[in-house]
Amino acid sequence: MLGRFSPQRYGQCFKTFVKTFEQARFKSNESIRRFISENTETGGQLSLTPEVKLRLLTPNCRFWRERPELWPFDDPYWAIYWPGGQALSRYLLDNPDECQGKTVLDVGSGCGASAIAAKLCGAAHVIANDIDEVAAIATQMNSELNSLEPPVCVSENMIASQIQGVDLILLGDMFYDEALATSLHTWLDNCVRTHGTRVLIGDPGRAQFQSHDIRGLLRPLVQYELPESVKEENYGLTCSRVWLYHPQFFK
């Protein structure tokens, strides 16, 4: 019996309890909104899309310096404006015909910047998909910052699901893991071949992306040099590209 209540097990149970308790405190949307407002600041002015306002985690924010275990949610990927998403959003804003009048799905939408760009370009219907439910609330808040109706936010994992009626799929910074990249490759190939979906990918040239088989099925559309502050935040990455995924081009 004593083994079941060892100090180590007690410590693990206590940590789990604390995490669960903290999550329960912020379970309502209004509480999460308040938490985001208090622990991020409006930024984006030094990004590739200065016209898009976003609530982001910056050096001025408490949790930039705070111990990570005090953060009450999953890792806040939605609070960073990643370079692949910046390039993708910039490309859409410069080429509104990509979205105008179309149904757009932003996969791994994070802060919602690409979904917001699609709405600014006149997309008929925009879906922002991120498995982190806090990201959905951040996307809603960021849409409001830009005087837009929020997109439809979906928190279920849509990768490998059957997608119908979607004209354009957007993926920014999603090829950071080899297993995920392989799953995406299979799913995107099916979307393109079955439904003729157009797929745009934003990536700053991470090793997992450059070495993956999908890289040979992409056509580069544009390359952007990253602003100096973005370079510093991303360990020396200097540029980010937008790619078109369309395997028919390579038959």
C-alpha cells in the first residue's frame, strides 16, 4: 500500500491536480479572453503584415520571463506570429484573387493571421482549424481587433478527414515534425487529387520541410526577406517562402 502513496507519486498527482485546477479556473470563454488580454499585447507592426493587428506574446509580457510551468494552458503556439504564417498572410494580401469568393481552410491556424488575411481578401467562407481551443478564442479576438467577423473556428483535428467544398487550404509552419509532415502529405495529396483543392504552404525553410518528400512536389511562388526582429526571434532564419502544392505539375 505504501508504494501507492510514495512521495514521487504524490508529487505527480499534486502537479496534475494543480494543472487541472488552473485549467478549470479559466474554462469559460470570457475568463480565457481576459487572460489573453492581460498576458499578451497588440503587435504585428514589425512583421511582414504590419496592417494586421494580433495579440501576441512579446518581451513586454509577464510570461515571456515567467516559469513555463505557471502557464495554465497548452504551449501557446497561437501567441507567436511564425515566419511561415507571415509569408502566407503577406502573399494572400498581395494576391486577393487567391481567396476572393472562395471557401478557405486554414489548418494549424494559431493566431489566425492567415484566416484573417483570407477574410480581408474577400473570401466567402473561412474556417480556422487548430486543435488548441485557446487558439480559437485568440483567433476570434484577433479578428475583432481587425474589425472583422471571426471565421468559423474548429478545434477537432481535420488532418486525414474528408474535406469537401473547400477551394483553398492554407498551411503555415506546419512542417516542423517529420511524422506530421508525412500525415499532411498523404492528406493533401488526397484533397488535391479527389477534390482539386488548391494548397498553399508557408515555410521559412526548416530542415524537416526541406528534407521531406513533399518538398519535391512544390512550386515556389514567392520569397520574402524577414524583418530583423523576426530573424532574431527565429534563430537566424532569414527568409520565408510560399509554395504551391500540386502534384499534377510534376507528372
